[in-house]
Amino acid sequence: MAQSDLHNLQVQKVSQSSPYVSSTTLSTSDVPDVPQAIRDIHPTNHLYIMPWVGKHLRGTYVIDPLFAPILPDFMGLGLSPGEEKHNLRLKAWSIDADIWIRPRSALHSSTSTPRRTSSLISMVCESSSAMTVKVHADREDQIRLSCSCDYSKMAVYLPETFTGPLIIKDNGFNQEHPTSVKYSPKVSVRLTTLSEVGPKKCLFIGDAQEVERYCHAYAQTGRGSEVNLSNGKDGLHEVTNCDGRGKRRSPRCSELSPACRIAP
């Protein structure tokens, strides 16, 4: 066998066996329950996007919390010692993000099959100007979402099945002109006020039994779904319900109902 033929044979064997060679026959769109809105988007995890100051960030992000490759140092996030690693972190002048939580989708497996991860799915979004964040997730997914906006309005869309604390902090709090909050009917019937002290308000989205179950589970595990919102001066917040992930389609605007509005 000629040396060139031997080299070609070795390359062929490596291509067939190496886990680092992507296959053109597999893609996210092959997963049967992928909605149309994200069929051409490859899932990822521990995604950090922080462009230059003054830049606007707009995009759709598919997060697979079970996708956890061990990256070489030069590909790492450059986290400080002890710094928490989030599944997604976005920081820009303004943010318009559509976030889909889909465990196992990076492995080309249907998310309708049993799959769970015991860890929280942590997402952080920070902006100076306007922010819109939409989160699509299943009831079983534990999500921790933190959103902060310095000067402009904020709109946050949550799954209709979301159950957990909603903590709102008004960093531009003024006793003479406190922040006003308006909730949609869908959320009002599931909303319980737990405390309101100065600029911080703690509420719970869920009925009385769900509050008790959440508190019991949190005492046992020390974790649970939660949403934290904070704003600076002149902030306008709106918390909204999403209709879930849907089947091969993206939620229409008419399917999104306002859940809470916070205005100065």
C-alpha cells in the first residue's frame, strides 16, 4: 500500500471514530419535538456574551444544561476563583433575548423523553437600556433568572407553568414616588405577597399548596426556581407569561399576556 493511501485510510478511521468530528447527518432539526423557531439553532451551554460597551444584543439562545464539555483553558470563560458559572449570561447596552431550555437537545435526543438535571439552570441578563427576555422551559426545569436594567424598561416573559418566588428590587426607590406594580389576571390568581420592605418586594407565583411544597423542597435541597428583577431610576418592568415551548412553532405575540408591570 502506498504511503499516501495509508495516510488517507488513517484519516478516514479517525473521522469515523473521533467524537470531535461533527456529522452532517445529525442536526437539531432531526429532533422530533423541536419548535420551528429554533430548528436551525445549535444548542449550547455556559454561554457568555458580553460585547463592547454601547452595543445592542439581540438573538435566540438554546441552552442544553446537560451539555457540559470540558473546555481547554484557552477556550474557558476566564472566571475569577469562586465565581459562579452560569448556563447563560448576557450583558450589553440593551438586550432582546429569546431563551429556550432544552435538555439533551445538543445530543440530538428528543426532549419529550425522560431527562432531568438536578442542578438549577442559571441565567443572568444585565443591560443599561431596554431589556426584553423570553424564557421557554418545561414545568420540571428549575430556572433561576436574574435581570437588571439601569435606566430603561424591562420586559420578562416566563413559562405559564413557572412556580416560584418573584423578587423585585427597586434600586431607584423613592418613598415619595414608590414603584407601582400591575399584574395580569393570569398571574394575579396565582400571586401571593410574602413581604414588602422598603425597595424590595417578595412574591410567589403559585397557589398556597405550591408555596408550601416549594418551601419544604427548598429546606431539603437549598435550591429552587426563582426570578430576581432589579432596576435603576426611571425603570419600567413587565413580567409576562409565555405559552411554553410549543410544537414546531414560536409563540405568537397574541399568546403572550402581561403578568406584571412596574412603573415609577
